[in-house]
Amino acid sequence: MKYQLIVYLFVITTFAGCKSSIEKEIARKASDCDDENCKIKITDFTDFQWDKMYIFNYAVPSDEVDQAIGVEYGNYEEFTRPWVFVKNNKIVYAENNPYDIETIVDREVVFDGPDSLRFMVYTPKKAIFRVKKKTSDRKNYYLLY
């Protein structure tokens, strides 16, 4: 009985924090899309309430992230693409997705917008996208537009 309890606790503590990133979940769904009518609704991937989603397609300095979201982003990691979800001007979820200055990251999710735009902001009602599967340098990625 003690042995079973120890194994149970080990399994629970090992896998409790293994939630996949939202980007990975979106990429998984997008990879199954077969035509241009496939849609991604961001709220389908969030189990929390949010009123704004800030997407950085490129790595930017921490002060630019802070300025964009209006609060200090304490989870900043250099050379990543932050995705920050805010509710009532408080961060409710954030993830720092891999970034490569030279090429696309395999299975990266890219939000369509001008290259000059440092970040994009979406509300839950506006965060519904069509998907285009693309390839660059033999890596697959997904353009949301």
C-alpha cells in the first residue's frame, strides 16, 4: 500500500506541470487543418479569462514588452517571442516561445501582420484566425491570418 502511494505521488508530481504551451497546442491543431476554411479560435486553447492577448512575433527587449502590455513583464526571457494574456490590466498567463533570428522555428505559429509591427493585440472576439500551413528551410510553420 505504501509503495502504491509513493508511486502515485511520484506520477502526480512529475506530470502536474507538464501542460503544453498554447503555441504547441495551436500548432498541433493547425497541422491537422486540410483547407483554408480551417479556423483557430484562441479561446479554445485557454482555460482562463482574458481580455487582451499580446503577441510578439519577434524577440524584443523587456522594456518594449512592458510598455506594450502596460505592466512589468516579470517572466521575460531574452531571445524569445512572448505571448501575454491580460485581464483587467493584470497578466493572467504568459509564455516565452522559441525564436531564431536566422530562420523560422519548426512548428512556429506566426500571426499575420506587417514586419514593422513589433506586437499585435487581440481581444477574445477578434482572436479567430484562418490557418495557412507553410514551409521555410524545410521547417513547417503555421500562419494565422
